[in-house]
Amino acid sequence: MKIHMRRRAAFSTLAAGSLALGLAACGGGSEGSTTIEGTGASFPDAYYQVAITKYLEENSDSDISYNAVGSGTGKSDFAEGLNDFAGTDSLVGTDDGPEEGSYQYIPTVAAPITVSYNLEGVDGLNIGQETLAKIFQGDITSWNDDEIAADNEGVELPDEDITVAHRSDGSGTTGNFTKFLDEATDAWTLGAGDTAEWPSNAIAGEKNTGVAQAIQDTPGAIGYVDFADATETGLVTANIENKDGQFTAPTLAGTTAGLEGAEIADDLSYNPLNAAGAEAYPITAPTYLLLHTDQDGETAAEVKDFVTWLLTDGQQYAEDAGFAQLPDGLRQQALDAVEATLGGEGDGEAEEK
């Protein structure tokens, strides 16, 4: 499936707005405002930039920026006190920096991780779970391999080498993709984490945008890319076998189906990967904000007001940016957690539209 949806093209003014936000963060922002800086995951960046722009239109005395430096850097920034909140697509590990009890997960939106590829004349390729694992760890090296052909009857597959494209930075997208392969298949041997030991002939790109560009520039390439960047770049995406044995395309409807019935942990983390259901897209990834549990004063008030808005009015901007809204039950749990973590510092008056 080749995706043709609008994303940042429809938000042509946002790049300038994002730059202005960053400059404001460095320069002190509006008079009388408290500057709030977030850093972290690139996976949800398209949504956060739209949401921040909309929020500032409604709250002109606020000053908020988000810098998509990757989940790994966002978590280390959080541990060092360099941000007021962090974005991450993966859970905090023992080597990430933040100490247990210093953070609260706040889920915000969810989206598919696409398997995108560059193969002239081949659209809507079906890829089974075990086959996918073997491709990405280098066991299957040619596009006309029998295992790929078995799920694509009647498709003329070229005798062309496969080039795996992956993230060069520590990434929650990598974490969720490898976690899916690790949990769903017997073939995967490279473990799960924000980094992996990829095949020696693989190519790397920084952030999701870098992987998307690497795929676009490399005939025979295949990689994992967030839905928003795959959409914007116009990449061709594969249909991936789900838990029910159906080949499903990366769509927001498939993401929502993957969220249905996901078990929510006490800390509000959840795992929608390889969820049951004929319509569920199997590589559905959550994304979170990390809130400081020891934050207080004006900073806590500003963070609380923004994150409360993000979970209420701000949800209406998710779909156009390429993301699925949270289910009502999980969203309410997230709102309760914001209140419990940041106390009564915010105005608490955000209303849904």
C-alpha cells in the first residue's frame, strides 16, 4: 500500500512556528510566562508540534517547546533535569537514567509502525511475522526468497538484494519494533531494546525521518518508520500478518483495533503489540510523556495545564497528524494521573470539544 495522506504539507507554517518556539525557549519567551521545554521521541513529533501550535493559539501567554531528539536522549535529559517533560515510546530501563519513582507515564496517542520498502513495481506486499524477523536479522537476503513469495502468490518478485534500514539513535520506535519481533516470533534472535545489533550490511538513519529518507534513496531497502513520516514521504508499506493470521495494512483504524482490550498496568504503561483481532494492525505503538514527580510551582502549573489540554481538546488534532486518539477509559486514567502527579497547580479547566 502506498500512503497518500496529508501531514506536514497541510501544516506548512508549523516548521516556522516550531523554530520560533525553540528560540523562545532559549530566549525566555513571553513576558511573565514560564518556559516549558520537552525533549524526546521523534515518533509522536508530528502530533506534538501541531498540538503545541494549537495550544499556544489558545494560550498566548504560555511558552512551550518540544525537541524531537529521540526517546533515549529524552530519558537521559529527564534524569539530568534538562527538560520539564520527556517524550518516549519505550519504557524506562535500568540504564536510561531516570530513577524509579521520579517519573509518571502519561500515554498521549498511538500509531502504527510501518514496514516500508523500496521495490519498483511491487505494491502492497504481504509479509508474515516469521518472515519479517528473518529479513531484519539478515537471514533472508533476497526479495525473491521462497518465504516472501509464499505469501505473495502471483506477484513477480525481483532477484534483488534486501537492504535493511534502521535507526542510528536510541529509539522507542526501535524498542517497539524489536519487542514485537521478540514476542511474536520464534525466529528473532537479536533481542528487544532501543538499539540492536543489526546485520553488518544494514544502513542507518537518524530519527524516523532519517530512516524514511534512507529507504526512499535505496532501491531494495526495507525499514521500520512511524506512520506520519511514511505518509509524508510517500513510502510504500507492507501488509503485516497479525495474531489472527490476517495481513493488515498500517492504518489508524487498525491502530484503534489494536488498542481495544490492551491491558493497562498500574503505571499506565500498556502493550498493544500483536493484539488479537482480525482488523488489528500488529505493530501498534504507544507513546508517553514522562512527568517529573517532584515538580512544583509555576513549572508544574504550566506542565499540568498543557498536558491536561493535550488529553482533552488536543486529542481532536491527532488523526490529521497521523495518530489515533486514546480510548476514553485510558484517557481518563491519564488525566487522573496528571492530577495526582502535579497536584492542584494547574487551572484544571480544560474541556473537550
